[in-house]
Amino acid sequence: MIKVEIELDEQKIIDDGKYVPESILECLDDNFVRNGQQILEAEGFRRVYRDGGNVEKDFAILGKLILNFSKKKYFLPYTTKILWYNNHNSKDENNFIVEDWLEGFRKRGMI
């Protein structure tokens, strides 16, 4: 299973006054679902999306979605968390390797 956890800073979005927080979430949800991924958790301005059942194919789709969103002006500046969870090669479904993609974007100077 592959999961991606994304959290947005609602207050920062509101304070900047450029975007509507709910619209950003709707855009995220629509894109992930339209590309065959599932919304595993939806709580406030935090989402957890998971693969649609074909891990090899969905690995690329999830990565592409995050990379595409990272280029949008309304995404990275307002994101507080992007965690990638992967347990594809584990026999324990609760044993995930976790990567902090937001930190990776910071190290690359994208934020």
C-alpha cells in the first residue's frame, strides 16, 4: 500500500487572501480521485490518499500528482505536511517507510 498525507495551513491561506482553502482541498480531492486514487482520511485541512489497488501503476500516479501540485502557486506555500508512506515490500501492512516530501521540496529551494 502507498499513502500520501497532505495537510494545508488554513489560516495562512485565509490571511493571504488569494485563495479559498476549501477550493484547494476540492481541487486536490478531485484530482486524486479522478486519477483512480482513494481518499482514506479527510479531516479538516488534512487528507490521506491511498493507491487505487495497482501499486506499481499508482506509485507513478501519486508521485506525478504531488509533483504537478508542487508547481502550483496555491500549493507548496500553504502546505504544512506531505508525507509519503510505502509498505509495498513489507509483509506487515502497518510497517511503512515514511518520506517527508515537503522537506525535500524545501531542500531543493522550491519553498
